[in-house]
Amino acid sequence: MSNSKIAVGPMSSEVVEAIFRFSNYNRKELMIIASKNQVDHSGGYVNKWTTKEFMNFVKKMREMYPQSNVKICRDHCGPGFNGIDGLEDSYKTIKDDIENGFDLIHIDFCHFRGSKEQQFEETKKAIEYCYSLNPKIMIEVGTDENVGTNFGFMNLEEIEREVEFFTSFCKPEFYVVQTGSLILEINQAGSFNKEFVEKISQILKTKGIKLKEHNADYLSLEEIEKRNGIVDAMNIAPQLGVLQTMFVLNKCLLYGIDFTEFLAEVYEKGKWKKWMNKNTPENKFLCCVIAGHYHFSSENYKKLIEKLGEREDIKDNIIDHLMGVISHYVRK
């Protein structure tokens, strides 16, 4: 069982260490939620880590921070999340995750090419496969892609049926609910649908299931407080990547270090496009801040860190800076 309130995406090795350091110093349980794009059996954009390499780093963190309590979780395990539609790739992820000691897997077949009934059928098969490898693995479910939809009470019956379906063969740790939250550019562009989410929370509590909110980045303290007693856990990820990018660029400005090659690479690769809202591609600096974290493994970024490292303990300072975001979200 998880007591974590916050799940953080492993946008970089510094983010991962910030999670362990915060947990260690504050005696708080936290979750790391690795997407298939970030870390996977065949590698990802975070340090180009395979799942095994990522878990080797986690092992080092646990040794370095012995009082930490961090659950390792898979976010959005299902076809289509990394550009591969076949089921085989998702099953490889499940197998590799469990063999390497993941605590929780989010089974999400919202991109499965088939009817709703087929989607549910394949979701059930995947969850049963998880249990066949580790009967104690925690499961997170939720088959709708979070796009900031404001569901209404007409959706309650549909969600109840879905919850009944899952509880007929497993006991999910978390159920993902469309709360209305949505990340675009470097802002929270959604709107928390409190009355609806409260109703879903009541339904889930009767089943012993926790309510999980995705896309909870960039929330104010007031917005976080609105969720108190309703939302059991929240996912944050892009905010950490943006914060690290801005911190590094600001340090480069402070020390007169040229970062134009890094920005040019980030802009050219175009990872920022899916995050755009009201701004246009002509706002190149914003585009690069949005997508900088996808390129922390690039040689241009490594050169910046090397130069900054000659002037201060840049990696440690990044970690301390990132801990501020985690602190903002962890309720006392």
C-alpha cells in the first residue's frame, strides 16, 4: 500500500536525487513515476537509461539516503505512449519493471486500437499478467487520456461501471480521475472540477481505492488546498524539468556562459510543440524552456554543466532548488 501524496516524474538524475533527498530529510513517502518515454526496457530520454540502469541508480540513492521511502512506479504503461502501438512492447515493459523491482504499474490502454470493450479486455489481461509475475504489485488504472476534460455528473454512471469492472478481478491502489487539470506551456491551464471530483472520491472510498490526479503541475497553495481530503495523490513532472532548465540557463547568464547551441538544439528537435497554447513558435526562448529537459543527455547540455561545475557545485545546487517544488506540494 502507498501512503504517498505526491508522485514525481524522473525528468533527470538530479530530479531523482531530489526526490530521495527530500524523502530522507523529511521522512515522507514519495513516488517516482517513470513514463515509457523517460525510462524503459529499451532506454529513454532521461540519461538514456534502460529500466535496469535506472534501478541501479535508484539502488545508489537508497544507499546514499537510507531513511528515504520512495516507491518506484510506471506511468502510463500501454500501447501508443512511446509511438509503438503493438502490445508486445507494453508487455516487455511490464516484465522488465517487475523483474527490476518496481512497486506500482499504471496500466493505461486508452490508445489501444479497438473498441471500448476490447480496451477493457486487454487491460484486464495486462493486469493479470502483472499479478502472474508479482502478486503483490500495486496497480493504478484509468483508461482515459488526461486532456483537461471537465467531466460532469452524466459521467458518474460510466465511471462507476468502470470501477466495478476493475474491482471484479483486482484491487487497484489508484484510480486516475479527470479532474480538469491540464498543463500547457509553463502554466496550469485547467480548472479543478471540485464538485464532480468529490463525487468520484466518495465512490472510490467505498471501494478502498485512492483517487489520483495527473497533470497537477504549477498549482498554487490555494489550488492544492482545494484538493485536500478529495484527491489522495497527485502527479507532477514537467514543472521539474522546466525549473531545472531555467535554473541552469540563469546560472549561465550569471557567469557569462553561452548557451545558444543548447537552445538551438532544443528548438530544432521540436519537442515543445505538444505543449504550446497561446504562444507561437516565434517565442523561441519559451519553446526551449518548455522542452529543455528532453535534451539533458545531449552533449551541448553536458558542456554547460561542465562549465558551471567549474564555478560552483551545480548539480547539488540544482537538487536543492528542485526540492523546493516537492516541498510546495507535500502537505504536512
